[in-house]
Amino acid sequence: MVMRIKPKRPAPSREEVAICVRGLVNRLSGNLIHDHLDLDVKRGEVLGVVGGSGSGKSVLLRTIIGLQKPSEGSIKVLGEPIETLQGRDLRALQMRWGVLFQEGALFGSQTVAENIQVPLREYLHLPPALLNEIAALKIALVGLPPDAGAKYPSQLSGGMKKRAGLARALALDPELLFLDEPTAGLDPISASQFDELINDLQKSLGLTVFMVTHDIDTLKATTDRIAVLVDKTIKVGTLETLTHDKHPWIHEYFSGARARAALDA
Amino acid sequence: MTLSNTAENDTRAWFRTERRNDRLRVVFGGDWIIDEAATLDSSLQKLDLQATGDVDLDGTAISRLDSVGAWLLIRTGRALTEGGAHIRSLTIPEMYQPLIESLQREQDIKPVRVAREHPLTDFLVRIGKATQDAFQQGVQLLNFLGRLTVETVEAFIRPDRELPWPAFITQIEQTGVTALPIVGLLSFLLGVVLSYQGAEQLQRFGAQIFTVNLVGIAGFREIGGLMTAIIVAGRSGSAFTAQIGTMKLNQEIDAMQTIGLNPIEVLVLPRVLGLLVAMPLLTFYANIMCIIGGAVMCNFVLGITVPQFMRQLHDAMAFSPWSFWLGLMKAPVFAFIIALVGCFEGLRVEGNAESVGKLTTRAVVESVFLVITFDAGFSILFSMLGV
């Protein structure tokens, strides 16, 4: 038996709450971004996070995935305290989530297939033939044509880059998926295809999805609950309850002309 | 009949085949997840799938299933079908049904082939490509030189648009004024080094006074200009490539063209002209600093006082009157090479940020190479002219 040096992935936790944020305070160069923010993301739900420009959506995402240390407060992701996690424990947690960055963040010097294989190679010992099969599987899963695997990111369109980024995020079959504006910059048809894709994957893989978005169509099509970042804290509700919220920004967001058009459709 | 991977404990993935009256039944169980994929893959490959008639795939004992596990199941099913069998049923736990269904919809999942040549072939191909690239690039650089010349002449004779003077002044400041500390310090130190090494050798003949000639002639003729060119190539040539390259990535160059601005005139011309002015001035300054370095060294180590140094330098210059001007004459040529290569590489940036880095490095290497080559050419030319 070969010694396992790479971390063994723990079985999925039975916890009901996938992400638990308590009393989060974030200050960026003196500016208060989040003021004692609490948030729970339930296992198996799709949570949409909305907010105006500069309301700290991206900061929240970066704090939750550990790219940025919070000024105060505690964050538990899949039951693990992210801000104190280090080394092997952190890697074990990182295997259980996938992150899709805004522009896909694909590694430019590698093909799409190689990009997808990066997490696989990092965490598992798999034979090359199987690695290629898995890459093809993920490429098909996100709806890219089979020949996309051999292409470099610079040869792909914006929508294809996002799909490829999603394929990489899904490489290890994570329990938790973070999406940063997945439909921004896509044409409406690609955007609604992307919504469907996320719905499909969420159902078939049983994912918990944390999605930062501006797109009201996406919110309507995919989310179970919506978290609105207003006044440096967060307000969670369903599309239904938030539409009737009295807060001026929320009211404007869900009752503005664009929102009405999307919601009435 | 049992084949490999029987259940050791309840989490390892396992499967077994049962054959009864030509009816094949494959039973799967345990965690069919990516962590188990390597072992599952190899044992599934070894499985004899030559079966005819009906086959049952029973996955009711599967405790966890992810997309890779589901793919392995589906792949096994397809291999059986290809072998002539008929899959009668595929049963898996209810909760994993959507996953299997969405994967089954994908008809053509074929392994992605990442083409990898033999390392030696690869190496030879790279050498060939690099050679071809080098030639092409030389041609392109000449094209660019031609275009720049034409557009410069046009810009000067065309009355309807003013030349970008503010950008020109900014370039002189950025490439010239801000380079003063580093050029000054390095030239001073080179003067020190030159006179120290010269004195060491010349002392043996009791000819240490000629250290002054060495520092003066070498400094004016070669070292000052060459050193300045190398520093400027590293400092400003690279900056040109990075600035223009970033603008190209950001589509700023495209935006300029659609507005009707000519990128050559707006971006390249001020840089070339700015450096053409800044370089000779910097070279002159470098020459002076080099002489000061030499003078300081001579004063402290050889005991040649500053007035003595100046008198000897004057004599040396009378003996070789062209040295100063020959050195200074080369500066505009070097300036032109550095600016031309820097802007040329910047405009070649394409695709991603990585290419900015690559071309910036290339701009520096190329301009230093060309500067030294031209310097060698000048040496030969001057010696033939006997100056």
C-alpha cells in the first residue's frame, strides 16, 4: 500500500449550514465595508448575493474563500473556521469547494483540458488516460464543444472562458460552488443557458451555490434565496419577500424598470 | 464469480460480476467518487466485458456518487453495449438519478488528446520556429522603421494637426531627467573602476599619469555612451514596451484608431523624439560623471591633483580631438534603436498579460544587442576613417 501523502478528502459533512458568517467586520484602508454582518448559507441551496457597486460583494466572497482576512468576526465554511485554517486542513477544505472567478481566471499558458486537470493533478494520483477522460467529461458537462479542450484560453470567447472556468471549478466535484458574476458580459442567450447549466449541475451534483450577481434574470432563474448587501450589512429573503421590502435601495433594485421587465417575464 | 475489490469496509468502492445462464449481472457499491477513481479505473479496464444477451447493472449499494464515478458507470455500460450486450437495467439510488441522466445525455465524451511530441522533435521544432521568427521579426522591424519614417515626415509636413508636444516633453522628463541619478552614479563608479584598474597596470611602467588619458579617451569614446544606452534600454525601452503593450491589451490603441488618432504619431513619435533629445544629454552627463569618478580616484590613490588631472586631460584631448564628439555622435543612434525596438515590441503585444512580460524582456535584450552591434560597427568605421 502506498503511503497517502496528499490529503484524503473527508466525507461530506452532515451539517445543515454550509457557510456560517458571524459578526463579520471588514475595513479596507480605513473604510468600513462590512459592519457586523451575519449570513447563513444552507446546504443544497443557491444563494444569490446582490448589492450596489462598492457594497462589498467581492470582498465578502474573497473573505469567505480565505483570500482576505476579516478584520473581525468568524466564518465557518463546511464547518471549518476558515480564518484559522492552515496547511493540510486548509487544503482538505479547498478540495471541497470550487470557485469561478469573474473572467474565468484560466491559466493562460495551459490548454482548457490542462486547466481542468490542475486540481486533479494537485490532489489525486490518476492515470493520464483517466485524467483526459475526466477533462472531456467536465467539458461536456459545462456544455463546451469537445474540441475546446485542446484550445488555449486566449482562443476562447468570454462565454466559453466562463464555461471553462466552471469546468475547472467542478473538477474535483466540490460540495460548494462560488460564482462571481457568472453571467456578467454574456449575451442574453448565453446568460440564460448559463443559468440553466447552473440549475442542472446544482440538481445533479447536489451543489451548494454562493453566487455574486447583478443579473436579475439569473436571480429569478436560479436562486432559492437572495442576500442583499445594504448599509454595510446584509438582508436575506426570497425574491418574493424582497420585492415587497421597504428599504429604498432594495425597493429600487427589485421594482426598477429593468427588474419589472425581468420579473414579469 | 467475484472479480476484485470486494467490500473491505463500507466506504471503499467495489464491484463484482455474477454470471448465471449467460446472464451477466454487475453489482456496484461503496463510494464511487473521484478519490477511488484510479483503482476503479484500472480494475474496470481489466474486466472482461465480452457478454451477449441481457445485462443488469445494479448500483443500489452505492453510498456516494460523483460525476467521475457516474462516468465510470456509464463508460462500463457503453463498453458492454459495444461488446454486443444489451443493458436491461441500470439501477442506482434515487438521489443520483439526475446526475446519471445528465451525463447520459452527453453522447460523445471522448478523451481530450493533449498532443505531446517527442521531447527531441519538440526541441528541434522550437529551434526551427525561433529561427524563422527571428527572420520574420527582423523584416517586421524594418517595416516598422519604414512606417515610422513615412509617418514622421508626414507629421512634420502636414499643417493640419499639431505634433504632440506635451507628450514629447513628458518623454524627455521620464527618460532623461528621472534617469539622472542612476546614470550619474553608475558612470561615476565606472570612472572609479576604470582609473583604478588602469593605474594598477600603468604604475608598473611608471606611467600612472596616463591613467588620465585612459579614463578620458575610454570614457568619452565608449564607456559613457554605451553605459547610458544599456541603462536607458533597461529603464525606458522596457517601459515603452510595457506601456504600449498594456494599452494594446486594454484596447486603447483600437479606441485611438476609431477616434481617428494615429497610434504611431500619438505614442511612438513622442517617445522616439523624446529619447533622441534625452540620450545625447544623458551621455554628456555620463561622460562628465565618469571623468569626475576618475579624477577623484586619481587624487586619492595616485596623488594626481585635480588641476594636474585637468591639464593632462586637456593634453590627451588635443592628441585625440575627435573622441568626445565621436562618443556623443553615437548617442542619437542608440536612442533611436532603443525607442524603435521598445515601441515595436509594445505594438506586437497580443492576447494576454503574459505576452507583455515576454515582449518587454525581448525588447531589452534586442535593443542591448543592437546597441552593442552598432557600437562595434562604429568602432570599425572610425578606425577605417582614422579618427
